[in-house]
Amino acid sequence: MKFPIGTVAGAMALCAQIALAADVDRTGGPYVPTPQSVVDAMLEVASVGPEDFVVDLGSGDGRIVLTAATKHKASGMGVDIDPDLVDLANASARKLGIADRVRFVQQDVFAADLSRTTVLTLYLLPGMMQSLRPKLLADLKPGTRIVSHDFTFDLWKPDRTVTVETEEKYEITGIWTSDVHLWIVPATVQGAWRITRVGEKGGGRLDIRQGFQHFKGRFSSGDRTVELKDGHLEGARLSFSVPAGNGRREMFTGTVDRDQILGEVREGEMVIARWSATRVP
């Protein structure tokens, strides 16, 4: 069967676009270095210090991890699929005398070991960000800081965004701005919990519907059921409020440790009780 030349050319162009899109989804996009002023802002927003282990996914020439090590005394690792960039970054670490604290590996970012990570840095296109989100929420400990240059996780909104002015971007000089986004990985609290106040008989039940660092739900005790308000997570730190019998609100704060929560109940500035909760299997 014969096809018009225009049809064949169009089909070939479409196939090329599909192949390019697939490659972008696999690699996170072409290598574009983050301006040094933005690198500095990312590490500042994440409050990087000597106790941190910084992992950069799509590390390129390694400048984020190298800066974390030289300016903030952190340790870390960079992951990139390009062997030449990995070699360049490792050579820079040796030259700077920090190869004992940082290393760069050639690897698919989806296979990266994130177990030591306290700060994760990213400069990846939105499709890759979305694809990585389940891995990050599963692999990173609550409280881990994620900081991204320009791009976000769509439905998972940042905890903080800072706009940075820079004189260079995409290796082009001029007047540019970049957005630096920060997320604090939240603990997982979705589901049902049995709740008790220390020293009091009986207890109640929390039913939580979690949306990343925010949550809604109900508190039930006896024949009384009320809606939770202001549900928020910052790492393993949880807070929410419920109406009290005197027309005021009680603020619950606590720390999540896997299937247990321990915390305080406040009315205004006064601690009126301590509480605990255990996840319902």
C-alpha cells in the first residue's frame, strides 16, 4: 500500500515527538544547570546543615551536593543517568577534597536508595515529578525536606515557596526569576485511630482522611461525633482542633510514630490533658 509523502512525513514527525516525550519521561528532561544563586537559595530554604545527608536526583554537574558539602558541611549523594556528568561531579568532589563525604552515581532515579536522605533536591520536569511522587512518599522518612527548582508535584502543594532573582537561567544572562518550593514529608495518618486521654476512662475514635500534609476527619466518643478542623502535618508533628463543651475549641498536638500518636490537648495556652492514639488495623 502506498501513502502520500506528506502523510508519511507527518507520521514520522509524530513518532519522533512520541519518542522524545518518552525519553523526557524516562530521564526527567535535558540537562539544564541550576544557577548558583538558586542553588544557594534551595539549600537555605531547606536549612541544610552539617547533620544532613543531601540527595540530588538528576544531579548534573553535581553543584547542589557540592555546595551543600562545601558551604554547609553536609554529606550527600547525586544521582544522574549521564555517565559523563557523573564522572565530572566525582572529579569535582575529589578536587574540592570532599570525596569522603559526597559521591555521585550513574543510576535511574527510580532505583535510587533514599534511606539516608534528610534533604532531597530536584530540578526535574513536571511529568517526572509526578512519576516520582509515590516513591518519595513511600521511601522518605517523615520530616524529610524536599526542595525543588521551579516545578511542583501538582496536587501535593508546597509548604513554602520563595521567589529568587537570578542574573542567569538556562545558561542565558538577563533578568530572571526562579521559584524554590519546599515540602516537609508528612507522616501517614490516613484511616481509623482509637484515642484516649491519659487518666480518663473510655475513649473515642478518630477517622482521618489525609490529603498529604492536610487532613480532615471526625472524632467520635459515645453518642457525640464532631468534625476535625485545621488538620495539619509537619513531618511527624500533627495538629487539629475539635469543639469543646464550653463553646471553645480544644487543640490537639502530637507526634506520630508509625501506628501510635502521643501528644497534648490545649485550651488556649493551657495544657489540659495528654492523649494517645493507636491505629485501628
